[in-house]
Amino acid sequence: MTAAKILIYDTTLRDGTQGEQINFTAEEKLRIAQRLDESGFHYIEGGWPGSNPKDMRFFDLAKAKSFKHARMAAFGSTRRPHIKPADCPNLQALLAAATPVVTIFGKSWDLHVHEVLQISLEENLAMVGDSVAFLKSRGKEVIFDAEHFFDGYKHNASCALQVLDRAVTAGAAMIVLCDTNGGTMPHEITEIVSHVATLIPPQRLGIHAHNDGGVAVANSLAAAQTGVRMIQGTVNGFGERCGNANLITIICNLQLKMGKQCLTEAQLKQLSNLAHYVSDVANIPPVPYSPFVGRSAFAHKGGVHVSAVAKNASAYEHIRPELVGNQQRVLVSDLAGKSNITYKAREMGIDLGADVLISGKIVNAIKKMEDEGYQFDAAEGSLSLLIKKATGEFRDPFVLESFQVINSKTDDRPSQCQATVKISVGAEEELTAAEGNGPINALDHALRKALRRFYPRIVEMHLVDFKVRIIEGSEGTAAKVRVLLDSRDDHDFWSTIGVSANVIDASWHALVDSFQYKLSKDKLDQHSSTKRSSKTVQ
Ligand SMILES: [Zn+2]
């Protein structure tokens, strides 16, 4: 008999939005909900309809959608003290959300009952029991979140357990033990959950952990190991203070390390995409060192490591990155050896073969440039050009004759920039001028305009991010500026770099690399499509 699936309950759209800087519109929430559903998550907590009109609007939008895998949950508190459930506006708002599942939280720590709510323990138990029974009588699947359960258990176990018992008796489908303050340790979770599981079947138990001790994932896994069925958390661990348990890490560990099934293999492969998607919508840059799905999770930099993974990836990788939709990467830096360069070149479709001279030349060039302030592990576009230039595979598609930038400012109006660029392509020259809201923007417009006549596909690319960093000068040398540009077209994303004592000069280098990268990539596309079509003719 196979063990029952662990149920993944996502609260990114509710608890996740309590994190600093995390805000979603109702429409964004709906898009995320659809992605969570496609990823095979079992429950999606959409919001707290009693707390704000935006969440109510989300539930209105969600009503019109059908979800393939996930059951939608509305979240709220138990009834207010000393009133009937039917008269409680909180419970009425939960019903109005019209979701199949309702999750309510109640107090399970006597400190909160006495000092925060200032009511008797009996009234608290009645609030839990009445609210669960009322929602159940309206046809809802009721999930009961026992807030502060672990702290409550440590202070007054019998009081905390009575709260759970009341929710079970009233008909809650699942009882979720919450580490609301996030300070419980994994060994305590094991001990306490094991005891609770002797009183309530673990198939009806869940865990909701916060990350204040940095162990929310470990706590969730410890609870799963003792048999709980449901795990609550958020994508990327978004949430108040130090965040909630990161569901992405949890799912990967459950499935790949602990033999507990949550998603299908195909859904597991979507997790890297999902994590980045949610970061994008939240407008929070993805954390590169996120376990399993981060861009650096399978990135190798040291030469010894790279030559080892080239022989056998498991030498420095705990799982195969493809299982979670990630990929192995090799970074190139002054730590790198020739094996990194050979690997990188192969990745770019360039075979350096046995030519140790060329790879040695490239390594030396990289070391020298990194000494000047370049950093190629963050600028793979520039690195690819450097390798192609060293192998003679790339020739400059244009030559810069001159450029000029003028910045003008009048009164308190925003300053305006004008750039003039003169380039030559073969025997032809082109001189263009353009405006922009800053020097780089103006140069980008002018260079784009100049190149359009020769390379029409240049309009497909856009600059998406621009980062400037001051690199401290060593003794006797001036400080320099490092500019990193991120660009994209419909198919790819690439980063380029420029370094100089002058910010405009550094930006220009990064800009030219970005355009050259696009042009060299298009040339490759063209070649492969010509090859493809000539094959078809044959
Ligand atoms: Zn929480």
C-alpha cells in the first residue's frame, strides 16, 4: 500500500502578503492561484475576506475560475466573543467568499486567551467549537489552525489540547498545529506532534511553521516524519518577519529525500519556474542561493569542482537539478581553471577541442580583467563574446567612431539627455542622435537607431535592468565603476558588464556588449535555420 499523499496547503496569497514589501493586486493573486493549481498544490488560501475589500474582490474573481487540482480556502478568525456564530460578521464574510474550504484560527495558548482576548478559557473553547460546527453545517470543509499551539502546549498542555479536542469534536476536517512565533526547535516539534498524534489521528493533523528560528522547513519536515498529513507554507518562504516555511524546499525534500509523495514528477519539474514566477509578480529579486531552485543552487565555480562535476555530477550535487526544473551552471571567474572555460564554450556551442593554448589565453584574459574589476560570473553575455572573440568566431558587427552625451537641466524640470553616436558598418557610416531620461537611456536609443538600418532585428531587444557599483580603488589607484546590464528579447535573457573610472564609459561598454551579444546570437539562429532549411530541401 502506498502512503497517502502529503497535502500541500499554500498561504502565499494570505500569510505571504504579510511579509514586508509583498503586495499583490486581486488580479495578480488570481494569476498566482492559477499557477499554484497547475503546479498541483492541493489547497490555496486566497485571503482573509473579512479583513479587506481586495481579498473579497479576489474571491469574486476566483468564483468564475475552475481549478483542476487545488481547493480554494478563505481564511478568518473564530466568532467574536459572546455572540452567536450566525451574527458574527467574520463568519458571514467567510461564507460570502463562497469557497469549498474555510480555514479558521483560534487561540490555543492561554496567555492569549487571558491577556489578549481577555475572556475565560470556557468562552474560548465555545468560540472554537461553535464556529467550526456552524461552518460545517453550511457545507464547508473546515480546517482549524491552532494559533500558537506549540507555545501554548509548553505553557499549559492540557489547555492547548482541549482546544484541539473541541475543534475535532465540532467536525474540523484538519487540525493544523501552528508555530506562530516561529521559535520552536525541530526536536520539540517531533516530541509534541508525536504526543498529539496519540490523541488525534495524524491523518487529520497539519503543521504551519514560521521561520523566526531559521528552522521552519526543518520543523515542517519533522512534523511530516511523525505522520502529519498537511503542510502549510508559502512559495519562497514569503511571510511576516522572517517568513513562513518555504513550500518549495519542503516539497523537494519530502519527495526527493524522504520518499513522501506530494506532486507528480512533471509538476516537480515546474517548481523552479513557479518560484521565479512568484518572485517576479511580487517584484522581489529571486534569491540566487535558494535550495533546489535558486540560480546558484547547482552553480560551480572552483576549478577542482568543475572538473569533478564534468566527470560525474554527483561529486558536488546532492540531486539532479533537472528533477526540479533547474540546471547545472559553471561560473567563470579568476578561481576558474581551463575546465570551466572548456565547459562554458561547449555550452555556447563552441568546441575548443584540445586547443589548450586558446583556453589558457582565455583564462589569462579573464584573470587580468577580473583584477581590473570585471566579474564574469554575473555577466555571461560578455563572457560568451570574450570566448568567441578569442576563437576568432566573432567579428565586431560595427565600429564606434565617436559618441557624445549632453545632459541639460533647466529650472526644476527633470534633466534631459541627448546622445550622438557615429558608427561604421563595413564601408558605410551612420550618425544618429537621440534623447533619453538619462545618459544610458539616450545612448541606448541613439545606438539602436544607428544599427536598425543594418540589423533590423535589433528592435526585438530591450534593456531590463541596470546596476552600478563602485569598486574601491586599491592604494594609489582611483575608484572604478562596474556596470551590469540585463537585456532580453523574446527568447533569451543575458547580462553584460563594463568597468571604467567613468560611469558613462563603463555603461557604454556594457551596452555595446549587450548589442553585440544580440547580433551574434541572431547570426547563429540564422545559420541554424539556413542549415535546417537546406536539410529540408535535400
Ligand atoms: Zn502564519
